[in-house]
Amino acid sequence: MSNWLAIAIALVLAFVISAVSGKWLIPWLHKLKYGQTILDIGPSWHKKKQGTPTMGGIMFIIASIVSIIITVLIFTLTKGDISDGAVGLFDPKTKVLVYAGIFLALGQGCVGFADDYISVVKKKNEGLTPKQKTLGLVVIGFGYLLALYLSGNTWFYLPFAKNMTVELGGSVAGGLVFWLGGIFLIYGFANAVNLTDGIDGLCGSVTTVVSIGFLVISIMHKFMGVSIFAAAIAGACAGYLIWNHYPAKVFMGDTGSLFLGGAVIAMAFALHVPYIILIMGIVYVCETGSVMLQVGYYKLTKKIYKDKDENGNIVGRRIFKMTPIHHHFELSGWKETKIVSVFSLVTLIASAIGVAIVYFGIFSRL
């Protein structure tokens, strides 16, 4: 089997499984009454989405994992082509990158599932407490980084420095960057992707584009295992969008968004370019940044201006009409479909820039 055929199988198989599974999963979620609770803090017209099944992320989780397993088995049994300098699935370090990435994504998905289960099934709207969720994500992130450390996958390409890499496992300073920086990226993007899942089709569309960008980079690096992983995630997300595009018939829930957060950061680490996610995932960054700016500005102006509302309570001022930032555009009159289209286009441009940085600024270390 050629590398290209393996990539195509992973992508198409994940798409088909994800798309077809919606035919039985959505009615099943309806039957179990796993409906989404729409909070009052969001746009008022979102109330019409009350009761739409959530935890639909199970669709692309199953699709991507099954696709990876089947493709790897076929590739292994047919002794897939790893010629032309390509790093195949048989390289020990590549195996760790792929399998640890699956562990990270699934682990975070389990945290999201627990949050959804408590919120939706147990009818406790708050779900996991922030401390519980943070602890779960940090522990899983630490386990992922430990796997990279023990396998020697602690080196990264330097941006705009051809053939130059930095090894972060050999010094105290490097270790701090690897461990603290790694946890920051893992935890930060888990929450960032989660915040992006706020309107129909947005998170799935953006993540599909980001995954395709990582697929291109993995092909450039000739990392076959990562190519299969990226292709499976892209295909599974695209299949899910058949059911999640506006008007959505199902939501991914924290189960899906935290899984995707783990998947995208795992791809960045697996390609040894973790910093590139800050560019390719610019929509994720903006979603999180808008919340941080809004909260910080509100608290600051509350102390400085001491404005009062109609009830006499001291309130702060806001930069955006509502955050995350996609809600700001909603309240500015943009339709959900327009927001998804524009944000996906921005992601496409950002991903192209990320690919260009890798292509022109880095040559293969192998």
C-alpha cells in the first residue's frame, strides 16, 4: 500500500463512519433525552436550540479512532511503503507520538464526557467544577508529556531556522519550557477549542481546516503515522458537520470539543512544531483572548469608573457585546452561517501561513 492510499483510506473511512453513525446515534441520544441546556447568558434566540441532543462528539471520536486502527492494520499487513525517506508506522518514536496523541485526545474527551454526563444526564447544569476539570486536564496533559519525554520526543524545530532544532530535555531551563510550556498549550487549547464550540458548525469547520493544515505539514515532514492521524481527524470532523451544520441536529458537547482540543495540540507536538498552533489555531486564540480581555476590562473599569446599573449595583464596562467573540458578531447582526464561513476562511489563511512557515523556514530533520 502506498502512503497516499493509506492517507486516503484514513480520511474517507473516518468521514463515512462519522456521517453514517449520526443516523443511529442522534435518535439514540433523543431517546435517552441527552438534550442540551441553553443557558440564559447566551443570545436569546439560542433558546430555540433547547433540547437538541448533545454529546454528539462520540460520532467523530469513534470514527477517527476506528479509522486510525483499521488504516494502521492494513498498512502494517501490506507492509506499507516507507521509501523516499518517509518515517513509517514502524518507527518507535513515531508510534509514541501517534499513540500518545490518541491518549491525550481520548483522555480529554473523557473529562468532557464526565462534564456532559453530570450536566445533561444528572441534570446538574454546572457539570464538573472548574477545579475538577482543570485537575483532569492537567493530569492527562502531564501523562502525555511524560510519554514524549521518556521516548525522547522533546526536540522542536526552531521557526525560520532551517535544519535547526532545540532540545528541551537536556537542561533545567529547557525542562521548564517543555513541561510548563507544554501544560500551558495543552490546557489552554483544550479550553480554547471548547469555547469555539458555541454556534452550529463552527468548531467542526475550524478543526477540519486546521487538521488538513497539519496533514499537509505531516506529508512535508514525511511523518506517515501523523499523516494518518491528521487525515482521520479531518475526515471525522467533516462527516460530523453533515449533522452539525446550521440548523444543527446534534451538538458535540464537551465530550467532543475537549477531544478535538487534545487532537489538534497532539498534532502540533507530533510534528515538533507546537508553536505553530498559535498561528494555525488563530480562531481558537481569538475566542479565548476575547473572553480574557472582556473579563479583565470589566473588572478594571468596575474599580475605576464605578458605574451603576438600574438596580444600583456597581458594574464594569465591556469591549465586546458578548464573548466568546463569535457571540459578539451574532449580536452585531451576523448570521451563524456567515460567522462559520468567515472564521473558517480566516483559519484557512492562517493554516496556509503555518504551512508556509514550515516549508520555507524548516527543512526535515531526518
